[in-house]
Amino acid sequence: MARPFFSFKQFTVYHDRCAMKVGTDGVLLGAWTDIAGVRRILDIGTGTGLIALMLAQRSDQATVKGIDIDKDSVGQAAENVAASPWKERVSIELDDVREFCKREAGNYDCIVSNPPYFRENVHCPAQARNTARHTSGLSFDELLSAVELLLSFDGRLSVIVPADAASDFISCAVSHSLYLQRQTWVHTKPGLDPKRVLMTFSRQMGENSVDHLTIEMERHVYTPEFIGLTRDFYLAL
């Protein structure tokens, strides 16, 4: 039986009641996102609360809010936050970002999301997992419409999406006056095509910084770049 929790160096995430479990995508986004100078962070689709907790660990003063539409995930994420060292700075709410954005316009200088991304028609049986993974629950356009309202003037959005969805996401972002600033293509092993891409957007047009990150040289042999990015979190690194 799989363990109901995942232990990191400074906190533990229980995920047995969550639609989506702790995974590498979330860890990458939480470790990679630029939070220099930010004061208010929003994690859209927080799930277990993992990314919210990672950003709280990396920040000295920023407040972090995680929202999700799945009641069970919100309940467990709130418990994970309550057991963490940052419970005074992190809050979890049951909310739909499509409604939330109408009340919180312009309030966040850093927004992160590991959004739903499987756009094919074959859905898995569990509705909660479908909502967490498929864009039928929250399309890229709906997400970016909300972000356009929620971001402060100089705020930034950071996401992780499948590599083959990058161009769609970038095009949709431009339609909401959000422009790519930073991009990291994620490869599982050397020589393989990227599986994911980390991206940061802002309201300001500018040059796009592009680089690549490889996770493993071979199974369980991690690259120096991956270790450097995640060593403050994974117990084994």
C-alpha cells in the first residue's frame, strides 16, 4: 500500500484524500518560481498545499493563499498547513478561481498554478481526479482570464504544463496581455525530448530567457542541476 504522506525536509504532506498526489511537477514549480520581492502569493488549484508550503519555506515574509474547488483536497491541505512551521502565513480556501478573481482583483504579485492539462477525451473514472487533471474542468483561457484580473501591475504568473501544450498556453496568455519572460524545458533524461515546461509570464513585454533542466542521468541518479534546485526539500538530496 502506498504511503498516505510524503515527507520533505521541513514539512510533511498528507495526500490520501486529495485528488492529485504529491508529484515531481509540483516540486519543480515550487522550487523554480521566482519569488524575489513578492508579498502576496496565490496558488491556484493548490491540491495538497505542496506548492504553497514550498513557497512559504522559501520566503521570509510573503503571505500565501491556496485555493481549490475540491472539498477533500482543501480539507487535507489545510491540515498540512496547520502542521507546518508557516501556518501563520499560509491559508487554504475552498473557492473557484472564476469567482475568486472578481473579489481579489489586483491583489497578488505572484501567482502559481500546476493547471489541469490532459485535453484528450478519455477521462479517468474518478471525477475529482478528472477535475484536477483535465482542462474540461478549467480551461487555459479561464485560468488566464482569472490571472489577468488577479495579478498586480508588476506581478508574475508561473506555471508548469506539458511541453506539447506550451505554444497553446503562450498564445492564450498573449490574448490576455500576459507575456512570456522565462522558460525552462524539463527533460526526464539526457537526449529525450522535454516532457514539461516551466514558464513565467508578466504584463510587460521583454526578452524571454530560455534554458533546459534534465532530472536524471539514469534511474535515481539525479543531475547536479536538479539536485541544486530541489535539495532544500527532498530528504534524499
